[in-house]
Amino acid sequence: MIGIIGGTGLSSFHQGRSVGDRLTPYGETSAAIIGSEIEGIPVCFLARHGDPHRIPPHKVNYRANIWAFKELGVSKLVAVNAVGGITSEMPAGSLVIPDQIVDYTYGRDHTFYDGNNNELEHIDFSFPFASGLRQLIVAAAAASNINIIDGATLGVTQGPRLESAAEINRMESDGCELVGMTAMPEAALARELSIDYASICLVVNPAAGRGHSVITMDQINDVIQFGMTDVRRLLMAAIVN
């Protein structure tokens, strides 16, 4: 089964029925998981920040969300992330399929191996995004004539505030090309439960110090409203391919 986790602009995936149990051994999921079918293919959708959108990135119950997907039999999970563009090759409006992560978050419950059970496993996280699922998305974009950027390093910060210009300078020197707030620990938790995980990033603003003005939510929302059309098209194409 395919799972989708995202938020703003994906209202079409909210249509369906609640499936599974919101209560997990790690607490409640952000919202009810909505099950539906697309051309006969079962799909599950979860609003990462709740429905309505209210949970900040550092308060998302990532463990409960990923656990609930696993309990429903999800084997492939596509995340949709709104991000900032650090380099000039990542302008606002771009769709990017990242292939690497740098984690700057702290204090989040980031593993299922927390010492509260008898299991311990050190997962291989050399390549955080599942290559097969990434290539499926890339191929779906090509078949649907949707412009994407294939490959980038995504830096994940704590939020909910945006970054300072100096922090973005540091991230660029670390090799980051995009900045977001939600891909970690999501990606690592999916790997721990053997769920293939990939991300579709919509660049919604130039990162701090990279634009000609301050970053406003109005500007971000304008890009989301426009860019989510292609995100939805890409998700649909990836599901049916």
C-alpha cells in the first residue's frame, strides 16, 4: 500500500474514510489517516500538521505517524515538504526530489530504539531516500511532462521559526541546497520500520538572505497555491505508474 504524508494544498487526498487507529504505542497520530482508492490502487493520506493545520514541526508525533502507516500495511511512503531554496539552482516554484539529508533538529523523539524494549538496531542511513521509490517519482514526472530537479541535499531545521541568514550560510557550506523542517526524523523512522520513503519538495521561498526582501507567509502561500497543482499531478502519476 502507498502512503502520502503532507499538508497544505493536498485537500483532494482528504476525501475518503478514516482507516486504522489514531492511538498507537507512541501516542496519537497528527490526524486521522484517510483511506481511498486511485484507479483501484489503495492509498492512505495523513495530514502531518493536523487537520486543521495546527501542529508545529517540532511537535509533530513522527513516531506515531510512521507506526500507524506500518500497521496499515504501507510499504511505500511519499512525503510532500514545503522548503526554502538555498542555492540559485533551487528557485521558488521548483519541484525537487532530494537524495540526501543533513539533520539539524534536536529534542525530537527520533527513533523506535529508545531503550524501552529489548531491541536495538543501528540502521544504515547512508542513502536516506529509497532509490527505487525516488526513481518511480522521477519517471512519473518525465511521463507526465512535469519539470523536476532530480537530486539535492535537504537540510532539516527545528522550526517553527525560519532560519537566520548566517544559519543558511552555514548550511550551504555544509552542502545543503534546500531547507525544510519535517523530513527528519520522518525519513529515519520509516527506514527503521522498513518502509520505503521519498520526498517531493516544493520550493516555496528563497532561504533567508537569498532573496531581495523579508520572507512573508503571503508569498509562501501564493507559491503553495500555484505549485501544489503539479505536486498533485505528480502524486497521481506516481501512484498509477
